[in-house]
Amino acid sequence: MNAAAFASTVQTRAGQRCEYCRMHQSLQGATFHVEHIAPASRGGPTTPENLAWCCPSCNLHKSDRVQAVDPDTNQLAPLFNPRQDEWNEHFAWLDYRLTGRTPSGRATIVALKLNSDRRMLIRRAEERFKLFPPT
């Protein structure tokens, strides 16, 4: 499968939303990325099972990490894995703020800065276009 086919497959599977923060691509000025969940730099394969549709902010903050510190326990926890984990088991919405239900959810929120001021503004804008909260 070539790069364009991978991108199309991953984007369609994600419903045009970042698989980490759930932001919809339609209101973004930047193109979303095909992101390696297990980083290629750490031996992660370029296969559909290891790829996620990712907004630039999540992709840049995740970088080559696979774990981060859970702020509640101060212990390392694996980052959310969109191919293995169920999003609603790890995260919940509290108005425009994302909350973590598990160590992985909390660690991912902090590591990827999922509640930054900019993201809060985007969620408000998405709501006006009936794109928030994501289903």
C-alpha cells in the first residue's frame, strides 16, 4: 500500500477526527497527519494497525513517546492507543474540558496538552458547527 492509500484508509477510519483529541479536521487550517502509534524510530511498523489520524498538535506533542506520567499517581502510564484502547473508557468530556478516567487517559491529556486554551476555543467553535461534542 502506498502513502496516499495509507492516508486515505487512516483518515476514513478516523471519521476525519484526530484519534487522540477528537478534533474534527474540517475547521483546521493545517492538514492532519498519519501518525505512528508505536513510533517508527522505536521499530513501529508502517501498517494500518499502527497508524492513527492525528492533528498536528497531538502529533508534535506525542513525538516518539509511548508513555507519560499520570499526574494523579506520578507513575508512568502508556499513552492512549487508538488501535487497542476504547476512547470512552479512558476519556470523558466535562463541558469543553477533557478528563481522564484512567492513568493512560490522564497521562495522555497532560502529555499531548489536550486541554490547552487553543483547544478549548476550537471546541467552542466546533460546537457552533455541530461538530462538538464528538459522537
